Amino acid sequence: MSRSRPGFLALACIFSLWAGPLARAQEEDRAKTPPGHEGSLSNDCFLPSSAQALRDLQAGDRLLDRAREANRGKHAAEARRLLGNAFEHWHDATSNATRGSSVFTETSAVAVRRVTEGLGHALKRRLSGLDPDERLSWVQRFAPSARSALNRALDRGGSEEELLELQWRHLGTPGAARAAVIACDRALEAGQQVAARAHIARGVWHGAFSDERAVEKALKDRAAFLSSGNKPGDEREARAGWDRARSIEFADSILLVPRRTRPKTRGPGIGVRPGLCFAGEDRLIVQTPDQIHLIRVGKDGDLERERLFEPEKLLHGFAPWLDERLVRPVPPGWPLSPVTDGRALVFVQGRTLGDGDRNGLLCVNLPDTETVTRHNMDAGPALTSLSWAIVGDLHIDRRGVVSEIARLAALPRLEFQPGPVILGQRVFALGRATEGDVRAWLFAFRLGDGTLLWKRLLAKGADVHPDGGRGRAAARGLYGGASQEILAVTSGQEARLFCGTNLGAGALVDALDGAPLWTLKNRRRDARARGWNGSPPLLGWRGSILWPPSDSDRLYSLIDGPLITDGRASTRDVAALFRAPVRPLGEAVALLGGDVEECLVLGRARSSRTVSSRRPGLDRIDGLYLAPEETFAGEGLLGEARILFSTNRGLYLFDRERELYLLDYQRIPHFGGGPAGGDVYARDRTVLILGPDVLWAFRIAP
């Protein structure tokens, strides 16, 4: 199971009282500002794009306009010729490019081009805008070549890669629809439900466009079969206890390995922070800089450590390490963030400090509960075994056999970023390769053996910090920031990944093959100004992505799908990406969550720290002000009815349905020698606070 935090989050602050004057100033200067109206972007981030594909698309657009004009003038033969030429240009755009290609949506006349669209979606958008006769002409033109390509692929066995490539090069044809059916059935046979759903979504589009009713119905039947096996409400049930809590009480605490060095400053997004994930109803896993703890949680909140191991000992001859002194004490820090499906644990270990010292992405087999109870906690590696690891460009299998990954060999100083995601039988992880500038990559690995399935370049740029990334400290990794954790977005049958790079861009990518939907440049803050604390992007409650980049002083509410609305071609304006106006940071510390109508934040109100609700056009609602010496200690937790967060003194429970009414407060017992408080997690009737060296448990009082 992955993180079970409904609004899995960090804390943030009140939007400034001068938002009204700022909005009026933006309105007056609207013609001078880019869409989104957040002012100057101050962003020189590079977005990958295909200039040739864009020229092919635009040439096809012009020919289509001429064909329609000729058709209106009753010049049928000329209209057919122009339409055929238009389709050939569109077809060339995908035939001569890869599935990972993108094109800019804005014309070169725009001063700042900030949005790229996945090439496949750019063509789908154009095809969706065709009238019925034009659609029929497209299908008749390319159906024969698609049928021949499908037959050739099946003669060779028809791998998933071949079937995906066929659909890419023959969009909207019966052959593409049948290729999707075959790929779906094979995914179902292999138990890969996430991949099967993605194939269904693509096949339904191909079938509907090409009027292949039988294929479309067959895929919808498969979708209904998959839906019948779902267990809706699991996440809601997991938070049913704490999200209706009226009071809390301390239950237990457990000491993690004492820290050798303690940070001078603490708070959301500061330094190296332990991470936690749930591995069932009564089991959780904590990752500290050099250890993994398997902990059982009792019904009354009591904690029992089942297992403790050091990941470095599982690697044969490799020892990725993490010196906390090399992580700059400013956001986004380095948040450890393990993830599990209950059987395998995936996490990032260490940091990359140079060509010879690289960090690793590890997958570890977890022992079942019965096995653990029959053995001593420190019985050795027999209980926890390495499944695979990726260290730089090297793959290490469960037997310790090392092999080179050719597709990673060209990435200098590759550093995997914390916050991997497991979807079905795949692991997704962000990585950074540094050679002069920083390049953000997204990788997909097979969960079972660590095979690299694909990689996608998302953006190229630099971190925001005062010296611009230069100097000996930067070379040692001291200033190396982290990307944001990946946000998994499920929309209908398709699974997507939103990736915040903290290099000036965020991208929405298809989880099946890494095909981009869109990439957006964000406004970047001044190097010496405050930004968001580095909390991950969140899912809003109404189909929006809430994105607080740590390299920005703005909050973005973005769509969770492509630039297509109701099957018709939509505007290519950048504004189509925004679900709500871009909000300024103000005095914010970190984001709790929200939607297009409301944002819940923690931060300052004048000189006091507080929790606040901010709604456009309405007065701000502030909760209880904290004491002068009381500070936020980590990320908070937001539910439909409750808010939980911790300070360096205690745990707070607020009712968000009654204008942030304080329901309860419990002081955190000082234990372990380190500062109190940390990130807040919850599961059913147990609330957990993960500090730098202690895990505290609270239970929902009856």
C-alpha cells in the first residue's frame, strides 16, 4: 500500500491581506502578463519539444482550413486533395517522432512560451475536431497501413511495445483499436490491472473515432469486469475514525535510532526527514537515513518494533549513504518517502555526491507477519531480502549479480529523488542528472525485477539558491535540492503521474508509456525570497491538482487531464490548464489542501502562527493562534471534516466544518532527546507523529 494520507501534505500559510490590490493590478496589466496572470515568470527552464513535429501539425492545420474553404466553394476535388495532404502532414508528425515528444501550444510570437502538449494528445485534439466526413476520410486513408502493421507485429509475437508503437503511428484506426484489445487481454492475463485499464482507455478512443462499435463494446465490457472487482471506499474507510474524531489521547511512543547530528532549525521542508508508509491495517514502515523499521500498531495505538535492518547491508559491495550535514537547511530538504504494496518495499537510499558516490533505488521483499513472529527481530537478512536495486547505471539483482543499464550510462551523476510510486506492477521514480545544468527524468521500472521500461526527460534547468548553484558547496551536493514527490492521478481508466521538478516546471505524464500530456513552466521566486516548503502536489477534491512548487511563490490549481473537453477540440490557450486563479504565497509555510474554491493553510496572521481557510471573495477564517515560541514541526493532515498538525509542543485537532474550531490539543511527551513533533499520519483510529528520532502514537478517544 502506498501512503494513506487523504490529503497527504505539508503545512502552509495565509494568503496575504493585500491580495485584493494585487488582483486589481494584475487585471490592469493583464495584456502584459502570461496566461495564469501570476506576473513575470523569471523562468529560463528548458522544456523538451519537437520543432519539426510542430511544423508538420501547423502545416496540416493550414491545409485543413484551405480544404474546408474549398469545400464551401463547391470545389470537391480540390477539397479532397487538400484534406489528404493535411492528413499526411499530421501523420508525419507522429511517424517521425517518438511517443515522448511534445510541442509548444503557443506560437513563436508569444514572448514567453510556457506550455508544451504531448504530441499524441495534440493530434488527438485535432482529430476530435473533425466533422464526420473528415473522420471517415482519415480512417479510410490509414486503416490499410494499420492493418498491415498489426499483422506484421502479431507474426513477431506482438510485444506490448510494438502494440503501443502501432497505436501511436496509426491513431484513430481499426488496427489501433484491435491492438489495444490484444494489449489489454495480455495485461489481464499477467494480472496487470493498471496497464489493462490504460489499454482500455486508449482502445475505446480508437474504436469510437473509427466507428468500430464491436471493439469499443468489447473494451467497455472488460472495463466493467475490472470495475466489478474494485473495493470502493478503502481510503475513506481508512480515515473514517480520525476524520470524525472529537478528542485524542496519547497512546505510545517508540525510539528510532538516535541521531548523530541534530539540525539547528526544524519545520516543514527542512533537512532530512524520516518517512512512513502503511503496509496493512496494523503495520507500518519507517525509513530513517540509514535504517528501516517495521512496526506493528495495536488497536489501542500501542507500538511494537517487528524488524530493524540497514539497507546498505543488503547491497553487495555498494553503500549509498546520506550525510545529513550535506543537506542545506532550507526547503525542500530531503524527505525520505518509502512506498509499499504490502509485499515489496521501494525507497531511495543515500545521495549522489560525485561520479563515484551514487545513491540507489532499492526494492526489498517484506516478510509476512507470521514469519516475523517466529524469528528474533535481529535474525539477519533472511527475513528481509533484496529484490533488486539501481545504483547509478548499474542493476543489482536478488543474487547480487551486477549488470550495466545501457540507457542510464549516458546520465552523469544520476541521483534518484525521494518519493517513488508503485502502480500495479511498475515502480516510478524521478531522477536528476547533473552536467552543468540539472536534467529531471522520470523512470519506470518493473516491480518484479527492476527492468527499466522507459525514461522521459521532463525539463532542464537549475535549482533556486543564492549562489546560482556554483561553488564548492554545490559541487559536494550541499545545495542540491530535491524534486517533489510524484503524485499518482487516476482519471477514469487511465493512470497519470504529476511530477514537480523544482527546476521551474511541472509535467503530467501517462503512466503506461511515459507519453506526456502537458508540461507547464511555473513562476520562479527570487533566490532570497521564501517559497513553498517543498510539500508534494496534492489532489483537490474536484478533479484538480494543487501544486505548490518550492521554487515558486505561487500556488497552482491545474487540470488532471489533457487539453480536451467533452471530446471536442478545446482552446490551446495556456489558461485551459488552470482550474482556478493562481494564488500568491503571502506568508505561507506549507499547504494543507483544498480545491478550486478553498485552500486550507497554516502559517502567519500578522505576528502569530495559525491555521487558516482562504476562499476567493470571502473573509479569511483563522483558527487558534499559537504561542509565541511555538512553531510548526512538520507536515499536517487534512480530511473532509478534520485537520491535524503538530508543533514543537503538541498535537492539534481542528473541525473544518465549524470554521476551524479547536476540538482538542494533546501535549507531546518529550522523549528521545530530540525536539518534539514532526509529520502527521493517520490510519483509522490511530494518529502518528513521525519526528527525527521518535514515533509517537495517539488514539482517537471513545
